[in-house]
Amino acid sequence: MFEDQPIPTFDAEPRNLDTSLSKDSTCSPYRFNSRGYGSHQAITELIRPGTSVLDIGCASGYLMTHLQNSKGCRCVGIEQSREAALVARNAGFRVLNDDALDGIANIAKTDRFDHIVFGDVLEHLVDPMAVLVASRSLLSPSGSVIVSLPNIVSLRARVTIALGIWRYHESGVFDKTHLRFFSVKTGRELLREAGFRITHEEFVGPLTFWGGRHLKFVNGLWPNLLGNQMVFSAQTNESSN
């Protein structure tokens, strides 16, 4: 009786988009969300001004545009979609049109970065562990990876599954292109097993999407329940502080 019921939508991030980005980027549904406090804001706060950033899975370059304009960062991208990579290049960025592993191997010949961003990317990969391990070679001595992952055991996901529904969508935790699913515990384990130590965590969800960053401490009290997305900053075990 439940299978035809609509899935609750109370975890959706606001659709207030950064108007500085190209409006004809139909190749990618992703834009920088400038309202409330979501994963984009959490990622941005973890990046130091004036640093070098590699955005893996950069799509149309929306995050790189924001980091360049707001923090003066030097940004490089890796993007598998030819169309999205072209949009990012047209915005002035150096972008490798490649998959994550090949892109990392190619860029490792010439570059090192202060930050490597995996913004809702690892859950789309067949072997996210291999990609994380490979990325270590691209980090500067004090560099960090910043990883955003959807939480499969958040309140919304639990309610949906409890109703007997598992229906894939264009975006969100039930994105039809997701190959991997993570909770807070398994997200932490992924990073640690890849040779990283977690230095900072943020959990964003409906409370912060609509109420702002001052409510993020509430999400931190029950991250597996209230955190629709998990944002981790981590360094290699050999990194200097």
C-alpha cells in the first residue's frame, strides 16, 4: 500500500543558486547553493584563502568559481563528463577530462595541492578506496582532503525505507548513479582505511539548510539521524601539522 506514496522531501537543500554561474550548463544539474548552511558552505569553510585546490568531479566548475571569487584560490579540476569539463574550461579553469584515477595519475606528474575536494563524488565510484589512496600523492605536506558524502541512515532515508520504498532519483541520497552508500561510521572508516586521519567533521541537514550554521551543533549531537550529508577534512598519517 505504501509503494505509490510520495517520498518525503524534507531533506532537500534550498534551490537558491549562485547567479554568477553559467545558466546554460545543462550538462550538469549541480550548482553552488548559496542559501542556508549546507555541504557547499561546510566545504568552503575548510579551505584556506589563497591555497591550491583540486576539485575531483568538478562538474561545471561551480565550486571552483566560488572558491576563486571568495577566497582567491587557484583551482584545478578533474571531470569525466566532456560537456561539463568544457563548461568549466570556458570559465577559465584548467580541467582534465578524465575519470578520477586516470586524472590523478596524470596530474601527479606536475602538481601538488593544499586541498583535494571530493564533493559528493566517492559514492559514485566503483572503488572509492583506490581513488582516495591515489589522491594522497597529490597533497602538499600539510594538505588535506575534504570529503562530502550523503548519509544513508539519515532520518529521511530511514523513513523512506521504513515505508518500504527504495526508488532512485536524479539527486539526493537515492541518486540513481550512486554505487556506494555510507553512514557516519562507514564514512569515517573509509578515510581511515585509506591512510587518513580525520581532523574535522561537519554534519548538515534540514536544520542547517533552513536555519543556518548556528544550528549545526544540533546536527552534531545526532549526526547519523540529523546529518543528511557528512563533510570530513582529513590529512595523511604522515602529514605535518
